[in-house]
Amino acid sequence: MKRLLLISLAAGMLAAADAQTARLCIDNRSGQTVNVQPEDSLGFITVGSVTCDTLLMTLPIPRYYSVQDASYHSRTVYVAPGTSTTVSITPDEIRVGGDLAAENDFIRRYTYLCRTPQDIALYSAAWADYHQGVLDSLHRALQQAAVSPQFKAVHRLYLDYTFLNQRLSGPKTAQTFGSQRGAQVKLAPDYYDFLDSLEWSDPHVLSVPRWFTVVNTALEEMEREQKMTVSNDHYMAAYARRISHPEVRSEFLRQLISLNMKKGYYEDVAAQIDEVAPYLASTAERDSAVAQVNRLRLQNQDVARGVLLDDFTAQTPEGQAWSLQGLHGKVVLLDFWYTGCIPCKAEMPYVEQLARHFSGQPFAVVSVSLDTGDQLMAAWRRMMAERSADSPVVHVNLPGGFRSPLIRKLGIRSVPRLMLLDAEGRVADAFAKRPSDPRLRQQIEQFLLGADQR
């Protein structure tokens, strides 16, 4: 049986590349189903017990896949255009053969998961030195291996980005989930100095799973660490200029535009699309982005910029009535969340910092809990009881939560969701950036300046 595995990256530089067919044969004799999944995608193909289920893929560049059996044994499989690969699964093991047997054997023998010995403090200088030593050893082994030059170029970046992803996301993840080791994380003042040496000049990075997320996170961290100028009005072009390879830059912008659309930042795209258009692979990409912006504006016309937000009432943790009308004359940031939302909790320290930064100015942060039901309401009240007594953040709960008329009108289907209102109570940004993003602070400063000048 043959199937076609669709690849979602065939755009920009990749669409113009010389794509070739790659064959991936799944020889599943385990007696149970197995899953085949691109490492940079949530979608997967399920394969039952067959002699050979051949997946035909049109690839412009090499890709990494994960093959996982019912017992959660998994193998990373490297697939390149114009090659044939066989993955054999039995109840005891997963083996990879074919044209890229040597390359896939290297991956098996030299798996790197960024694990750290217990006696090394996470994200310390010793931690960085330890992992750099591990990477240096892996680089040497890769250089000496009897594998293709293309694999050497791609897999070196694959290893490097495994570590880079951990350096960027690890500290916040550890602190958010509050593991015993994570709770003790204290970053040195020079922790983020590694950002200074980052560059994106190698097109092989496009084969690395989740490369876009890593690059985008690095650029955002550069802004937070004041290693690049924060520009709420021109950040897309600023990001593009930090990426030297034109094909990588074009593909990065394509994915950044897509991400901004998903987050609701379509007004950013509308304002900046002409500035970044010269960096895109074609004028068709610009026109497609503009068309999508227009569709999203139509869908969200009830919360378009300049629309007066209706007053609403909520309850304080003490059970008293609270009204938005009481903040008339102030720039207001509404932070919609609920206690079961991990990303919401991760943003809470930044919410507090933002409120304290603008303390004494005509600005207010309102934390709007969407918790409902006895269990979630009890969790919310416990969190409120533990909050600092001098917190400048206003905490309220919206009756009805996600089913309330206000949330339905605002079109809020997931959280965290931030909304910025001007001093007149009109929508300034229905999809404001998260408090950890320095561009939100800059945007608030601009509105406060405008309020002062009126």
C-alpha cells in the first residue's frame, strides 16, 4: 500500500527548490500500530501491521521523522530527497535501513537529549560548559563518520539547536513548573551573552525541526535583554535584518506572518507588510497576507480598534461587585485567564512587573479570571489569598467565564488573551502582546503619552 505524506514547508525558497520523491517504507511486524510523525509537526500517520507500507514524500530538503511504537519506543529517522529508507519494527526493536542506514545509525548511537548530571546546577556556567563539551565531542564524531556531507551539515545544526532550544526555553519552563531543581534556578547576569554570537547564515537550518520557534524565541529574548532595539512598529523588518541568508530570512518571515495571524496580531502584519515585502519570496505572499488581514478584520469587527468596549461587572475575591467603568480615564490592560492555564501562570510575574512599572500613572492592569465551578473557583480564591497585599494588579472573576456574554462578544476562545483599552475605554488592541514582551510596554507608553497630550 502506498500513501502520500503531505509536507507543509513547501513555500518560499522551498517551493522553488528542486523537490524529489523520498520513499519511507514502514515494515511493521510488531503486532500493534505505530505512528510516523514529522518532528516539527503535530500531525502523524498511523501504520498497522504490514509487510511494507510505503510513504511517498515530495521533499525539497531533508527532514526528520519520529517513528513510535505502541510501547513508546521511538526512533528519529532522517529522510532526504531522492532516497529510500526502510523502518523495520518488531516487538523488541526499531531498525532503520536503506540508502541512509549509516546516517540513521549515527543518530541512534549519538542521541543527544540535553540531559544534565544531578551535581551540575541547571543553567549555570558549569551547565553551559558541560553541554558545550558534549556537543564538541558529538561534532568530532560526526565529522569522522562515514556519512554524506549533506547529513554532516544538517545534523550538526540539529544537535546545536537541541542545546540552543534548551538554553532559551529551559529556565522559564523550569521556573513555571516549579520542579525542585527548577525552583532553584538563578541565572547569572551574563547568562544571555550567548545571544551575541548567534547568526543565521546557513540554509541547512531549514531542515532542523522547530528551527523557526528557536530563532523567533532568540530574537524576542534579544529584545528583552536589550541586545536589539525594541520596535513595536517595525519589529518584523528588524527581525529579518538579523537573518543574513536570504532564503532563511524569507522562510522565517513567511512563518512569522502566519504566527502573527494565529495570535491575532494581524494589525501588525497590515502595518508592516510593505516594509518586509522585499524580503519575501514573491509578491503573491504579500498579497495573500493582505487578503488574510482583511478577512480577520471582518471577523473581529466587534473589537476593532476604536470600538467602545461595553462596561461589564465582575466580582473581587472578597465577593464585592467591580465595574470597568470605575477605571474611566485610565489606559487599561485586561488580562483574561483561568487557573488551569499554565502559560497564563507563567506570565503572572510579568503582569505584576508591568503594573508596578507604571504605578502612579493613569494605567491599570485588570486580571480577569474566567474560572467557573466550585473546584476552579476554590483554586482561584487560594491563589488570591496568596497574592501580595500591595499588588497594584486588580483581580476579579467574571461570572459565567467562557460562557459569559462578554467573552462570546469578544470572541475569546483560548487564554491567555490580553486586551488594551485607551483612556476613553475604546479598544486600542484586542490582541495585545503578552506582558513578557517588551513591545507591550512600549505600546502602553505610547498610549500614556497620547493621554497626557490630550
